[in-house]
Amino acid sequence: MPKTFRAIVFPEPNKAEIREFPLPDPKPGEVQCRVTTSGVSIGTEYLVLSGQFPNQEFPCLVGYQSVGIVEKLGKGVTSLKLGDRIFVGAGALPEGYHEGCGVAHVSHANVPAVSVGGLLPRPIIIPPHVSDDGAAYAVLVAVALEGDEMAKVRRGDLVAVVGLGVVGQLIAQVSRTRGAIVYASDLEPKRVEVAKNLGANAFALDVPEFDKEIRKHQDKGADIVFETTGNTKVLEQALLLPRNYGTFVVQGHYPGQVVFKFTHAHWRHLTMVFPCGGANRWDAIQALDRRLVHVDPLITHRVTPEEAPVLYGKIAARSRDILGATIRWS
């Protein structure tokens, strides 16, 4: 068994590198996993990398979604066995380092399992039909599911999705499974094509032109709008898309303060909801297993740990070529 583990580290803003740390044995009630794949949350990790994430300190480890194989059992663990493939999503934080919205981009991790007394939650075993790439994006799938649940998407609703990053793509997919009519927009044509191939009515239009397209189908505007860009200027424009008494979902992650014209929401009597990352990973894995959502078509970059610093350089430069990305650890 290895005595060290590797991790993605941001030593300072806008810089990424690989570092190696001691790997302890799992404690009682823990299992040690060899991470196979970790999923990069492009928007959130950009905020961490650029130093814009709230209260962020450096140097930091980063990431919050990963998949691993159980290779060692701590004392008292009977609920998992060697070789189980589980959602990991965490890792040890070395002394002197900080979390960069999690610690998941690591080669090995010790994580809690069900103890003898049953006091610890059981990690989720990944079903055979779910790919490593799909499972490594379980948190963002869960975020999309939570957004749809909070918005109460129903069959026949006209749902408008602004921004077709991974979260926007997943929102479009989840809304369609609930029977909604989905319209989506992004200024990047390649992202629009991905959404079209997955069943959305997608357009490479700015928000005002997208609004015209929506009203060709429903003159009063969209029933529910998901704003996913993380751009407050786009958010303010998107507030004009819903119908009166519609729902507006602030689904993006925004640096600093969110500012918008109060009257855009007030005069439309909008309900606004704010999903976050505390959604149910179990439901996300089940949605992937039932093929209600598809992550693999969203992965444009699959890199080794050694290639990750170059990937993060592109993320720091806000490259539009990257939709989804995974790091292949083994």
C-alpha cells in the first residue's frame, strides 16, 4: 500500500501544482480509497483559484467530488469490502493547508464508513452502469436536482435556462425528465449543440434575443427561469424572462455581492429560490443509474494529474473550450 498521496494544490492565486503528502492508515470506522477519478467544478474552482471564493486562504487543496476503490479497511468496518467503488468526495487536509471548497482532487483518501455502532453515514456504492466520470460529477447532479425540486418544475412548464455550463446542461436534462418544455441559451455555439443533442431547444443568443425566442412559444414569458452563469449583469437581464408570478432560480455561484434591479423582480411578483451544494448525493447517483441525466457527453477534458496544472491555467484564463473536466488518478 502507498505511504504517500498526491494532491492538486493551489499554492497561491492563479497557480496549480501537484504535491505529495504522507498517507496515514485509516482510523477505526474509516476505509482507505484509491481515487480513480475526480470531477472539476469549473465555476466554483475558478473562484477558488482566482482568490474570489469567500474567506479563501492559500495554499489550499481543492475539489469536492470524486470516486474511489476501497483498498484498506479500518478497524470495525463491516459495511464495505475491499474493491467496492464508492463516491468519495473528500480527503485529508495536511497541516498548514486550507480547503479550497473541499479536498477531493487527491490520489488516495481515508473516508468514514459505518462503524460498529452505526454512528457514521455509509458511503454510496456506485452502481455498475454509472461511469467514473458520471459519478465524479454527482455533487453537480445533486445541485441540479435540488434546483428543480425547489423550483417545483412540473409537466408542461416552460423552463428557460440561461448559461450552458455543466450545471445549466444538467438543469436542462432534469427539467425535461419532469416533462417541462426546455429552452436554453449560451453564447458558446459548441455548448448549444451539446444541449440540443440532449433534447433542449437551445440557442446561441444573448438574453434579450433569447427572450424573443421564448415568447414565440409562450407570449407571457417563461414559467421558471434558471440563471446559471454566475454573472450578475446577466442575472439582471434574465429577471425579465419570467412571466408574472413566475419563479426565478439563482442557480449560479456569484463572486462578491449580487446586485440587480429590484423592480425587475418586484413588478413581476416573482418567487426567487437559491439552491446550494447541500443536495442529496444518493438521489444524484440514482438519477445517473436510471439514465435520467447524462454527464459523459459534458466532459470535454480528461487529464492526468500531471496535466492538471495546464488545465487550471486554462480555467484561470476563462477558456470557453472547457465544459466539464475530470482528473484521472488511476
